[in-house]
Amino acid sequence: MSQTGNQAPTHSPHAPKRAIPHAYPNGNPDAPLNPPGARSTDSCLPIGQTGEVVHNYACTGPAPGDIAFRWIHGSVCAATNRDPRIQVVAYNEDTYILRENICINWEAPFTYLLFGNAGALLIDTGATPEAAYYPLRPTVDAIIRRWCSIRRKKSIPLTVVLTSGEDIAQNQGLRQFADRPETTLAPIELAATKQFHKLASWPDGTGAIDLGSRVIDVIPTPGSHKDGITFYDRYNGFLHTGDLLYPGRIQIGNDRDYVASLSRLQQWSEAHPVKWIMGGHIEMMFAPGRAYPRFKNYRPFEHVLELEPAVLAEALEAATGVLGKPDVVFRTDFILLNRVGPDEKNYRTSPDLPFIPVPIWLP
Amino acid sequence: MNRRTFLTYPIVSAALPSMSTASAVLSRIPSPEVLSAAASTDIDFTAHLPAPGTFPERWICGSSSCMDNQDPPIQVHWYNEHTAYLRQNKAYSYEAPFMHLYFGNQRILFIDQGYTQLRTDWPLRDVVDGCIAEWCKRNHRNIEEMELLISFSHLHDDHWAGINQFYDRPNTRYMGLTHEEMIGFWGMTNYPEERVTLDLGGRSILIWGSPGHVMSEFAYYDTYTQILFTGDMFYRGRCYISFWEPWFASMKRLMDFLETHPVTHVVGCHIEISRTGEDYPYGITYQPDEAPWQLTVAELRHAFEVAKTITQPGIYFTGSVFLCNQTRGTTTVDKNPYAYY
């Protein structure tokens, strides 16, 4: 197998340099076999040991973890889809990524479940209220039950927060948790949200959620939504940006706020290690600058979920360029829609991106 | 046999016992048993017009969760005993196109084949074969003797995607996927003005060109039900008018047609509007409050009056259809619901 390190340079003048994630598919023989980040996670305990297992979440860089699976992406006829209603991927022992099946709702939102020693945090709740269609609560309960058993805990309190309270592609599953014991639900109104996260000087300042030696920072990022919030997970080095920045057709709600929020995240990423930007959806194809339009429930050519932190600067530049102007900006990994309708320039791309023919028309 | 003779193909029936026509016809003479059976049940498609029929109160229109949809993949509605309309389930394809089956004494015309390619995903072939078997049983016909003509309204893939499900069906002809093959199929040499008459065996279908949405589109008029089918050129939804001049000329052609022919209903390929006139955006898979499929002649005439006043590209609502003049293909009137300035 040849190495992928000698790729031709990208055609896009705007695209930042990308890391090549799988340059060494069979392992790099020159890399240290016992890297500094590796340590016992107490996952496999001696027989007979009792008492709660406590993790040390302090780490110098992003915690190890991998999305080693392809996301399920619908089917030609959504009515005949028999994939799981929620795809669950364990990123690492304390981080779970959940995705709603595209054939239940085209938004196919991602939901993140993070664990610390004293609490669990669910970021976003999906696009479908009915548990019969979208069993978020039973799925989260099952993950928590198993996690508690391996950590020898009776239970762990759950906090449910939203990257945007108003976003009906992310707040619909909230009511499934309404009667859940040991559960705190973030409010959906902006004023109450500011109080909940102690963000008195919104959109300045930050809050924090302590899950027990794992701290999640709360950064106000209005722009796509007036109540947008980004969560920074110090353990994984993830920015959970929701609708603010994700590989898709990003609808800017207010361009001044949007630019300000991206600047805030840009500054944040200069001061804190960011491994990936983890958004709420995927709408891009893997062909540069191409995206699926709204409502598509079969997306076989999807882009990956994770975005490199360099995309922040690229998005900031692109958003600054359209400040005050109705326009659509096409970039390799995202599209910005400013002051236009959600279907503006569907299926289009920019001439300065390489054109890759994708057979999108006939299912 | 060229295209023109194919269209006016002599109808083999007991009424023509001499069979003095060309030898090409002889090979297609039904067996004597069938001939006598047909003779006893020949359907008269010319008396008591228009033949009455009904549309469903509501069509099946998707569900909030597509994968939980329990409706049939294709809704079959018999408008009357000899006319069936089919609709693709919205949970199988958001386009949810309508399809037409017109039965004559010798031939069946099947217009449009939906938006899914494979029979394993969406069993169009099985449903159509089922309809034909049902009709043949009801009318004491031999299925093998009925020729199936498969055509489509226009050259967009949501109207012919299922066409190859019929590749091995006996006694079946289908249209090619180019403009040349389309007009050749009907033997037209003067598209779009030329109006040809397709004889299904006592039941005539009038066909002529109606470019505007695309350049390659037909209008179909069934003399039996007197239903006018205008494809995607005019339907209750967003009429994407790619080319204004040809579209306006096609509308004018429809107006002229109304002067000489009675029309009971005008039908198109889709429904994209609610009963309250709300636009269902392009691609949506659930339309819980759909407006009726059929349009009245008055609605068509009114749309023409509105069209006369249109001089600029844009979206114009006539009260029954959106005329999207030279807007891009998937235009909706939607705005970003979360915008705040």
C-alpha cells in the first residue's frame, strides 16, 4: 500500500493546509511506542476490586479517541430504511457521538454524550420529539447504565444542554428527559439560558460546566442562532459548535454576530488546544464545495463530521467578506449563506474549487 | 412500419373482419378465441362523454418520519373503470410524481414512471402489472394481447426513473431519453405545434408539444375522460418556467385548445401547495394538508391572465399555482427562520 503523503497540492487558493490523518495506515515505526499521553484508563480492573473508579481527566493534549466508522447516510427510499434509529459511536470511553437516522429526519443531527467523574453531559437532543421514532432517552439511558457499571457507580447525574435553544433540529428530544431522575435540563429561552450558564455579560465572558475533573467551557456564539452556544471540551479538545460551524450549508442568522463569534472562537483556539470542530450536522459532500440541499434523506457522498481547527480562520475570512451582503460563499468544507433563503444556489459550487462530478441526480 | 403508421395502427377487431391491411398487421391478429371474446366486450369510449370519474379526497402524502411510513409504495386510484392514476409515496421520493394508466381496447398508455430506478427499492413494475391484470380480468381480456406504451411527460428524471423496470416486459414499447426519440415515438415532425392522435383502440389520446419548463415536454388530452395533462409545465405547485417565451406560447396553445375541446380537469405531475396556499418547500417529504391534485379550467385560464402581466423574472402566485419565471430550479419562497437583524 502506498503512502498518501505525496498528494498533489490542493487546487483551492482558500483551503488551509490539512493534516493527513491516515498517512501511516499500519502505524509509524518511528513514533514512540509509549507516548506521553498514554496511561492506564482503569478500563480493565483486577477481579475483586470494589469501589468507584475515578478517572484523571487532566491531560497535556487532546485525549486519544477515534471516529473509525462511516456514518449511516440514509437509503434511496427512506420508507424502506432499516438502519438503527440512532447510530452510536464511542469516540473514547467517556465520549459518545450519537446521530439521528437521516430517514427519520433529514437534519440528521449529532448529539454528544460526555462523562466526567461526577456528571454526564448531553449536548443537543435531536430533531424528533417522538421516542417511538427517535428513542434518544432509552439510548442515552442504556449508555449511562453501561458506563456506570464499568465505573462501579449506582448512577450519575445528567445535564442536558443545547447549542441553541431555538433550533428545532436540536431541541426536539428535550422533552423525552422531562421526568428523568437526577437530570437537569437547560432552558430553551435565551434569557433563562444566560442565567443557567451564568453568562451575565452575554455574548462576552464564558461559563463552565464541571463534570467532576472534566470541565466543559461554555462560550456564547450567537450568529447562526441568536442564542447560539459553543461548548469546549478540554479533555478531547473538541469545540461543539452546533449550527455555527459544521460541514454544511451554514445559514447565518446575523452576520455581525457571526463574525464576532468566529473571532471569539479563533481567539479561544489560540489559547486552548483544539483538535477538531464538531458541529451538529453534515450536509457537505466529500467533493469540495458541494453540498446536499435540505430534506435529502439519502446522502451517500457525505463529508466527514470533524473539521480541522484551521477551518475557523477560513470561515472567519469568508464571513468577513460577506458582511452586510446577501451572498453564498463556497469553501472546500462548508458553505455560508448570508441574508438569502435556505435553498439559494443549491447544488452549486464555486469556480475556484476543483469540480468533481458527483452522480447526485438519479437515486 | 414507420412512426406515423404506428400511431394510426389499424385496430384489429371484429368490426374489421376483412383484414385487408398490410401483412405486418397480420402477425398481430389475436387468436380466434380472443377475437370473439373481445368482440363481445368491446368498450365504447366515444359515448356519454365525458366519462365520469372521481379523485380521492386526499392523496397519501408522506409522514413526519419517513422510515416509519406504513403506506404503500405507490397509491393506485381508479378514476373510473378504464383510467388509473398512480402516485409515488413521498416517503419513497420527495417528488411524489403522479403517473397515468389509460386503457383502450387494444393498448394501454402509461405516462411517467416515477423517481426511483430499481424494482427492489420501489416496485413500480409489479404495481403496474397488477393494475393491468386487474383491468384485463374485469374486462375479459388476454394480457398478452394488450400492448403497453410507456411514455413520459418530459425529460426530467423524476418522470422516467423507473422506466427500465419494464425492460423484459412482453408487448411493451418505451420512449427513449432524448428529444429526438421522444418526438419520434409519436411520429411528430412539427413539434411543438403538431397535435397527433394516439389510438388505444377506440380511445383517442391527443398529444402535442408544451415546452417551457423544459424544451422537451408533451401535453396529453384523453378524449374519454376529457382530462388534460400538462406535466410540469402547469401543475398545482411551483411551475419552474425555464424558458418564458416557449412557456407562454404553450399556454396560448392550451387556451386555443380549450376553445375547441371540452376539458373536465387539468392535472400535472406534482402537488406542492397546501389547501391554504402555503408553499411546501422543494424536497420536503411530508405534506399533511395537501391541496387537490386536479385544477379547474378556470384556474388554468386565470393563470394565463396572470401570465400576460408578467414581464420580469420572479415568483408569481395565481391563487392556485406559483409561476416561477426563470428562477433557479429548486426555488422556494422560504426564508431563514432564524435570521435576526
